[in-house]
Amino acid sequence: MDRPQILVTNDDGIFAPGIKALIEVAKEIGDAYVVAPDKPQSGQGHAITITSPIRLKKVKQFDGVESYACSGTPVDCVKLAKNVLFPDHDFDICVSGINHGSNAAINIIYSGTMSAAMEASIDRINAIGFSLLDYSQEADFSASQDYAKKLIEQMLANTSKGKGLLLNVNIPKLPLSYIKGTKICKQGAGNWVENYQEGSDPRGGKYYWLDGKFVNKELDEASDLWALKNGYVSIVPSMHDLTDYSVMEQIDYFEI
Amino acid sequence: MDRPQILVTNDDGIFAPGIKALIEVAKEIGDAYVVAPDKPQSGQGHAITITSPIRLKKVKQFDGVESYACSGTPVDCVKLAKNVLFPDHDFDICVSGINHGSNAAINIIYSGTMSAAMEASIDRINAIGFSLLDYSQEADFSASQDYAKKLIEQMLANTSKGKGLLLNVNIPKLPLSYIKGTKICKQGAGNWVENYQEGSDPRGGKYYWLDGKFVNKELDEASDLWALKNGYVSIVPSMHDLTDYSVMEQIDYFEI
């Protein structure tokens, strides 16, 4: 079998420890190609750069791996990989991360890591976004690497190429021996409670800075939040069809 | 009955003709409050501003309507409206737009207009995003205003407050008398084919600038793309649960 062709990206930027950990895994499995933001891009969601030009810079920090730093968003990285850098390349899989911090539950909506993976899946490339529930720059990615390797191998072996399957994988902050395994889940129902910091800049201008905390009210054992709280790696198959089919029949009063 | 309390936002910015058209409609129906980006923010998706402060500036261009220009993204606008500007305010509805250009099909993913409306719906405020299939600054919003008024009135009259219903409404570029009515649809399956413009800046640095065209391969009469092509206003009930429940049973090979 030819070596699997693996596109690697993230949202924490090309200098984040998490992408280094993921590239190490990708290199063991196949040929890795990296296009990642040149700076942190957390919370960029599915943003794309329309009104300004984007720069690409070849970087050499990953031995033997063709790598580019991109001035745009995580989704821009995937679009440029497909259209500019590797237009004739037939990627078997796109992996994004390993994100520093959770992308479980509603976080998928805000996550550049998951949006980059989704962009690949829109183009029918099977894709996985990996996130470790640890924001620290010194986070231990070894258990995440172990699961990333197994899950990428499963996808390459068992998911039809070109299906565009998208997985949101979150890994609890636990040593490998404490993790109970993986669990296929639905997106949990927690939410953020915002708390904006108000302040004044050196010239007296008022500003607001987003802070907040995630409130996990989820009791459903089928959810990713439950799985993570109980020591499992959560896997949520995700999609870009946002239609709420369940309410279609109930809203005929909008037919005018 | 008390006058409905209406939060208005958009992604084209507070100076765009489309938001002016929507505020006119909102003022006829109830009390309007405006928080919108201080510059165009198309394609921002569900991006939020984390790593820098956000500014708010009270503006006076809309007679009798409390209005703020926000330096952040469309989603930031909604978060600041709820948490900083109007924390004790119980909005009946959030309306976003009227967007200059289509947000049908996959465009919902990239759209700041729809992400702002979605952010309100995450907080259980019923919300509608309106988009006119005309990018021009001189677009005629009169037919869009007519439908916006009717649909906002329907939502206020018939959707339970606090349900968090989210509608993606697109209006074809047609005079009112040519529009056949509304149609409740599913998100269509068209996609973008990108074509990056390559160029050199004044100092010789290479850049890439996103261009592309939308390819509508949709034949399904249940889709928004079909409805719009056939002269209907499309209404797609949308949601932020991205779980693909349809594949959950098929991917047990990821359980390890």
C-alpha cells in the first residue's frame, strides 16, 4: 500500500506544541504536509479572509515535512493547501490540532481547529480534529498522541476515501493508563457564561475583553461532556448541514 | 401588548444599506436596539475576539434607535449586547442583516450574518438572518423589507419566546410582484470552487487573494437553492448541534 497522504493543520499556530505532537504521529503513519496559521487563531470559527491578501511562508522546523506558515485563518490554511500549495495532491485524510483546550459541546462552533477539519470534510476529505482538555503550553500530549495514532489508523483502514467523514475528538487530561477508551457521542449541551472585563487603555479609551466560563449542565450519558467527565476520549461525528429537520413540520406559519 | 424588543445586527457593518433597511422594518414593529460591526465583517463565520480588547462606540445615525458600532466580529456584537450593553433586557427576537449577498446552502457556515443570529439562538433568543441575493451597494431592499416584516411578525406571534428558533432566510433578487412566496427548505448542497489570485505587493512579496464561484449542483426541490432559483424566499430552520446522528451506528470501528 502507498503511504497515506496526510494534511496537518491547527488553530493554535505552527509554533504550538500541539501541532508538533500531531506531526510526529502523522509522520509515523504516512507522508505529512503542514499548512498552519503563523500565529494563534483560536476562536476563529469558520472565518475566511476575503478583504485582504494572504501570505504563505515555507518553514523548516519539522524535519523532512513540507510545511507552510499562513497569515490567514485555519480555514484559509485548508483552502490554500487544496488550491495553491498541493492542487494535484490527493489527501487521504486531514488532521487538525492537537488543540490546547476543549472543543467539546458548543465549542465546536467557535473552534478554528474543528472548522479547518470541517473545511476538508466539505471537500470530501475525511478529517479529524483532536483537542486535549489542557490549555497549558506544557501540556502532556503523550496520551493524545496514542489515541490520535489509533484513530487515524482506523479512519484510513475503515472509512471510505472521499466520504468526508468529520470527527470531533476530545481527550481528557489524564495519563494514558487512566483513560477508559473511546466513546462515540453526540454534541453535549453545555454553554458559556460570559464575563467581559472592562478596562481603560493608556489613553483613557474604554475597552471590553472577553472572559467567561463553560457551564456543563449535561447529564446525558450519550454526550461528549459526560464521556470526558468519566474518563473517555469523546468522538462526535459532525457535519456542516445545519438544517434542523426536527422543526420543519412545526413552522408552517412562516409559509406566506 | 408591550412593544416587541428587537436586537438588530449584521456582518456588513453599521454603515451598510442592508442594516438600515432592516432597522426601518424593526422600528415599525417594535423597539429596535442596534449593535453592529464598525467595518465589514463578511466571511467571519462564528469567529470571536479573544486575544485583543473590543471597543464600542455609540452612534447616532438611526433616528431614535440606540445604536453601537463594535470593533469586533458579528458574534462579538451579540455577546456584548447581551452581557454589557443590555444585560437586563429581555429581547423578543434578534434579526441580522439584511445581508448583501446569498447565505443559502453552505454559505451559512462562513456567514457572519448567520453566525450572529445563531449566537442569539444559542442563548435561546429566537432569531432570523436575512440575506438578499444582490451584492450591490445599490441593491433594492424593498421586497426584502416586505418579507422581513411579515416573517418577524410571524415569529413574534407564533414562535414561543425562549425557544431559540433560528431561521436562515434568503430573498431572490426580484421585484416583489415576481416573488412567489416563502418556502421552508433544507440547506442545499452547492459548493464553492476557489480560484486564488496570485500577485506581488509593492515590495515584491507574494500574496494570495481568495476568489471563487459558487457551483449550484442542487436539483432537490426541498433545498433552499431550488427555492431561490424558482422565485421563492427560502427559509431554512437551522441549528448549532452539528452531530451527524445518521452515521453514529456505522462508525463503531472507532470504539477502541
